[in-house]
Amino acid sequence: MLAVRVLDSCALAHAACFGQTIRIRVVNEKNGHPLPKQPISITLLYEKSEKTPAKYDAALNIETDEKGESQFSLPEPAPAHLAAQVHLTSEHWHCGCGVLMVTQELIQKGIVGPRSNETANAVKAEPKEILFLARPFTFFERLFYPFLKE
């Protein structure tokens, strides 16, 4: 499931967003520890009215390092929107780890992926950063997981 943020378009994306390096972090929501080796997919979303780069991959697949981080560079011209999703490798983690965002908002403020009530306002992302918060399953979630995954 994707969390959607509707804001003004990245009208200045072509001038302000080009060449920006975007950092993605995946951390344990409970203690802030990084989650290494987590696959991430990025989709560059160009609207029909936007000019697209001559050569670019609309879909990027990257993985977090030992610090739970990964990065990529925006192409020229940058898309007005992009989507990012973490595909957690363990069945013992829970995350609504998908976001659809306005590129300009990401550049200026950073984005925190879907949050639980516990972290509603406690965690902030840096500008040019996507922060995903995952949490370990509770005892009961682990107990019932085999029945729910089908």
C-alpha cells in the first residue's frame, strides 16, 4: 500500500532537482538501528507533459548497506514525482514501506515513510532523504503470521 502526499508540482524540478543525490535509510522504528541488505525499488514518475531524459531507467533497484542506507541520483530533467518501496527480506518485520512523493518536497524537507502512532511526530527526515521505519512483529503477529500470509 502506498502512502500518498498531494502537494504542488515540482515546477522547478528541472532547475532545482537535477543531479541531487537522494539518500534512503531503513531503520528499526523501535530503536533506530539500521536494517542492512534490504532491497528498495525506486520508480521515476514523469507526467505526459514533462520532458524525459534521453537515457534513463524509470525503475531502479538498489539495496541498503550495513548502515541501512542507499542512495541514487536524480536524472536531468528530474521527474515531478517518484515512488519508493522497501521489500523487507524477513517475515519478522512489519512496514507500510511504500511512498509516493513530490520530488521538490523530498529535496526541501525529506520524507518519512508511513509512521505508526508511536512515531507520529518523533522522527524527522533530512532534506534529500527518504526514511523508512520498520518494526519487529509482536509475539502475537509472529505467532499468527503463518496463517495470515496466505
